[in-house]
Amino acid sequence: MTLQAGIFGYPLGHSISPAFQQAAFDHLGIDATYKAWETSPAKLGDAVSLLKSDDYLGANVTVPHKQAVRQSLDAIDPLAESIGAVNTIVKENGRLIGHNTDAYGFIQSLKREADFQLSGKRVVLIGAGGAARAAVYGLAQEDIASLVIANRTLENASALASEMSDELAEVHATSLHAQALATSCSEADLIVNTTSIGMLHGPADGQSPIAEGLIPSDCLVYDIVYNPENTPLLEAARRAGAQTLGGLPMLVHQGAAAFELWTGQTAPVEIMFAAARNAL
Ligand code: ATR
């Protein structure tokens, strides 16, 4: 029996998950197919319940279903519950369990691809939406010195900062245009963009979330946007002499973690990287 896996999203034209997940199944000789399951919000519940049949291995979940899918599952893993978003559905004894591997993918990329040690580091994170929540919960499991959450809508940053006040040694919120952001950036070891600013065909295509002058030369700039590979923020960071990390590693590592949850096997990460780059 050929097992089935796939990703729920709407629309899904942009997804490269099928390319690198299929490459992983094929490389390990697992008889499974991974497809883009473009599913409208109205049809999500029915589509998810199909996973209960024996030939389904599991699924990924992306925009706009990461929050709404929770109501179609039997249980939610504690980290996914805290983040408030599910990106992976795993079957355990016939039950559908929601997981979130974005936080892992975010942290693993820093450690493995940028060789960045988080312990004692000062972090500025731009954004306060779903992607920011996964990143912040990942950071909360590391021993960072401080976190500044900078966002267009200050209230959203403040709400996330106060939610994390018990999890982090020091956490503050700031507006994207405040002078405080300039001070925080000048002291930062790591600046992260978790917004869609700079994303190809997105509403802020070609833009950077912060002014180039705010980027210190001795920091790492991490943009979780993966298309284009060279976002305006990363180009600015390079001109400023800073180190850079793009979003493709996070995408691959969150996918590798999902693959391992479904199959119980070590994901062939390098194979997945090659397929992902090829698909872009
Ligand atoms: P996701 O789940 O992908 O993170 P989201 O929950 O809609 O998406 O969050 C988007 C984030 O990007 C938010 O922090 C949003 O800022 P607001 O809280 O002010 O809405 C930010 N964002 C999106 N587009 C932006 C833009 N053009 N300029 C500044 N911030 C933007």
C-alpha cells in the first residue's frame, strides 16, 4: 500500500514542501507520496478527517489553516498549544495529534546552518504574528540574555512580550519606528524578521522591515522569508557587513522534524535541502 502525506493550505501554488518531502521518502525507499492538498477553509474539517484512514501517514498545515485546524484534531501537543498553531498532524494509535515543528526549525537553522550559539545573546525580533510566536517559543527554550519584540502594531508586540515574561530573562516590546528600536538593534547579536515584508509577490515585496542604518556589522541577520533567497533585508545586512541567514533552512528543518514524527526515521536533511533549492 502506497502511503499518502501532504500539505493543507489555500492557496498552495507557492509550496515547495512536496518537492523536498517526496525527495526524502524516495531517498529512504519509503513507499509514500506527498502532495499539495489545496483545501478551502470550508472543506478543511472533512479533508483532515480523511487522514484517519489507514493509507494516510500524516500531514503538514500552512496558511491560512494553522489555527483553525486545531478544532479538527483529537489532541494538541503542549508546544503547539502554547504557540497556538499546528503545522504538522501526526497519527498516534489512530488519533490525529497536532504538533508545531516551526519553533524547532527556527532554532535548528540558527544552530546548524549559521553555527550561532544562542546562550547569552541579545535578540531583536520583528513581527508578532503566528511565525513570530513559533520563533519566540523556540527562543524561550534557549538561554538568551534578552528579547525585544518590534512590531508595526505595538499592542500586538506588547501582548506577546507580556505572555513571555515568565519564560524569558528579559523581554520588551517596541514599535517598528521607535527610537528604542535603533538602540535595541545597535546592541543586538541577532536580528530576526518574522513578517512577510520582502516576500516575493507579498504585500511588501521589495521592502525591508528596518532601515539599513540600524544594522550593526557584528550581528547575525536572520530573515525567515525564503523567496527570494536574497531579501532586501539580507542584502542590506550584507552591505552593513553583518552575517546573514535566509529562511530556506527553517522551512527544511521544520519539514525534517515533521518527516521524523511521521516515519520514525532520521530525515535525510541534505537530500531535502537539495530538492528544496532545486524547486525554488
Ligand atoms: P504569520 O502567521 O505569517 O506570522 P500574521 O499572523 O498575519 O502572519 O502576522 C504578520 C506579522 O507581520 C505581524 O507582526 C504584522 O504586523 P501587525 O501586527 O502590525 O499586523 C507584520 N506585518 C505584515 N505586513 C506588514 C507590513 N507591511 N509592515 C509592517 N509589518 C507587517
